[in-house]
Amino acid sequence: MNKDIVKFWKWWEKNDALIRKVLEQGSETKMMELKEHFDRKILSFGHFTWEINEGQSKLYSFVLSPNREFDRLQLSKKIIKNAPELEHWEFLYAKLPNKNPEPFKLYDENQDPVFIDPSDWQIEFDEGVVKVTADELSTVDEETRQHAMDLVTTAYLGEEFRILKVKEIVLV
């Protein structure tokens, strides 16, 4: 695995200017090609997701998400620890907290779309338990409700905190 990590970062360093050029002025086709290339490289490490955003301290940030899994968090930290220092990039091993998560769509047990708008939700953390107050979830099936609460809790608290500190998420 160490060899694969080193190989990934060497590829990144070699292609840094091209990656940024596609992000800044690439066509939709070039953006899709870049996404597919990243997907292949990242998935070779396991069931991770990734995203490129505007950075906080640099122009871009690259987030390698362990998908709320403890073992993948450890590997994600190892991968990012080996990242090169690049002028335009900050590299993160998990998603940062976002106190204003965007509305999103899930599919319920019948494969019908369910629109989730967490803007009015209240989220409290107390001794490993996240208490969610969200009226809109009362009409959603249990599995979809749990998935929505998990996604919003992860966004709100940050992925590492969610993985390490949250034992249970309940609707109140």
C-alpha cells in the first residue's frame, strides 16, 4: 500500500498544472475525464469518496473522505500524511464541519425521491448521542430517516468527529 500511496502523490505532482487547468478552464468533457481518472485512482485505495473545493488557506482543497468508517479514516490519514506540499493545494483526510449543510435528495425504501432540507434542523451532541430535531423526518421511513440524519450529522459535526465520537443518532 505504501508504494501505491507514493505513486499516487508522484502522479499528482507531475499533473498538478494540468489538474488545475482543467478545473479552471476545462470543458465538461475534460471535467468528466478528470473525475473518472480521480475515481479510478482513489477507489484503488478502497471505498473512499473525494471532492475538490475552494481551499481555506490555499486556492484548492482536496478531501479524501473515508465514508464515515473508522478503518478507512486511519488509511485516509496515512494517505494525506504523505501528500506533497504544493503551492495551490491543501489536502484533508476527512470532511470538515459545515454548520449549514445544503438541501439534498435521497431515495426512500420505494425508490421515490425524498428532498431533505436541513436548514431548520436542530442538532445537539451529548455524551456520544446526537439528538436531531427535524419535523420533516416524521413522515419518512426509518431507513431513509437514519441515513439523512447520519449525512447531516456528519456534515454538521465534521467527518472525523462523527467517526470517533458519535455512538448514536436519534430523532427527538
